[in-house]
Amino acid sequence: MEGKTSNKVSQNFLEGSSTSLTATARTGYDFVGWYYDEACTKSYSKENVIELNNIQENHSYYAQFKIKTFTVKAVAKQADGADVGTVEFTAPEAVAPGTSVTVTVNYGGSATFVAKPSKDGYKFVAWTDAEGNQIDLNSEYTRKNIKNSFYSLFDICIVQNDIYLKSLYSKSAIL
């Protein structure tokens, strides 16, 4: 469950003894902090390792974790900046079409883009990468299993009244 610990550990210590607690996030999650309460509203420490010295009474500590999220942005424009098409996301949430749209995706999630010509006489041809290699020929394209941040800028180029969406830049993405 997001935001809560899934493993409970209980251990007995002699009065006056010391110990440490270590929170280790699973792949795709970030450690948020240690808390005094199960609802994780009363913060104890933001460090993943806490030292407990000279223990004199019973205590409970709760580690909170949060799933990693990434921002995915798509921009549609012609090479000279003219508006001949739009891009929209249909998943994980619907975003109104525009020449630039952004959505937040959970680790391991997916994002679905839809390219649409906005002027008569144009049609979608392909999604391409920075080298011009075709990624997908459908106007609806789903990027699956997102595990790293990436940014793609799409350029709509006119070739015989066809629209090409070309990725101009892409940071590292493990897909």
C-alpha cells in the first residue's frame, strides 16, 4: 500500500540498550521518512537509518514510502513553429489537446499519446525518434513500463501535406 509499510517488525531490547532501524525502499519507491504514528503524520526523521540509544520504554516507528513518479511531456509543432497539429494524452489521465501537454506517470506505468492534425490537408504519418527511425505508425502511441524520466519533443514536419512527428530530444529512458 502506497505510503505505508508492509512489513511489521517487533523486537525486544534490554533497558538501556541501543539499536538502529534501517528503511530500504523497494525498486520504484522512494523512502519518505520515519514517523511516530501509523498514519505517518508525526515525523520522527527523514534519514533512512535511525539510531535508538539508551532505550528506556516501548516505542513504535513507522517508515513511509512513496511510488516514484515521472513527468512525460509531448510538444507538437512544425519545424518553422507553425501550428498544424496537436498532441494529447489519453492515459494515465485525459489531458486536453494542445501543442504542448504534460502528464505525471507512476514508476512502471505507461503514457498514451494521440497526435491529431489541426488543419485540413494534413494527416498523421508516424512517430519517429531523434534519428528519424519510425517508432509507431499509429496516431495513438503508448509508451509502456516507464522507469526513468524522459522528455520528448515532437516536431511536425510537412512532407507532401503529411505530418511527421519527430522526437527532437530524449533523455535516458529504460523501457
